[in-house]
Amino acid sequence: MQSAQAGVDHASSSIVDRVLVDSQSARADTACDGEYDKFFDDGIYKCAGCGTPLYKSTTKFNSGCGWPAFFEGLPGAITRTPDPDGRRTEITCSACGGHLGHVFRGEGFSTPIDERHCVNSVSVKFVPDPAL
């Protein structure tokens, strides 16, 4: 017979496995459906696959696109790779390669740099930090 603790550990590993599959297979949220689209608490957004810090909440803005939007990632945390069709640039976690979303430039947003990281909520995990 399996202990209750073993069941909890199994459930936790299943969640971790699902997040890794989601982030590494480029799975995406549907527009306006993600947990962090209209979420603006102070903190850090980390990679859901490996826990690497990716974005500060101070760089998040409401772009109206239906996905969480950031104008800047933490230095060295994000890798950019042009999509094969050349129309978009994919962003991935530099540590584990998990798919985060896409980055767009020149859309005219009034942010410090005219760039929008369109990120899937399933690809990140928010950690509160009131000091930000």
C-alpha cells in the first residue's frame, strides 16, 4: 500500500513533468485565458520548467494582446531565435530551453524600449517580492 506522502510526491512530479513538457514543446495559452495576463502584483516571474528568474514585474505592462507582456527580460535569462519563416522571434529560457513565447519590436508601445515579450502564462511562475 502506498503512503499518503508518496502520493503527494507523485502528484508534484506529475505537475513538474507537465510544465516541462508544456514549456519545451512550445505549448501556448489561448488569448486572454492565461493566469498572468491581467496580473500585476510585485515580484519575479521565473521559468516554470527550471525556476530561473526571467522577468521583474516592473517590466510587465498591459499590451492588450491577451498574454502577459514584458518590455525587457533579466540579463542573460532569455534566448532569442528567429522563427524559420522570419516573421517572429521565439524566446526561450536560456537555462533549460523552455519555450516562453515570442518577442516583437516596433509596435509603438510607450515603454522604455519599443519591445514586447509576449509570454505564455504556462511558461512562467510568479514569486511575490514586495521590495520591487
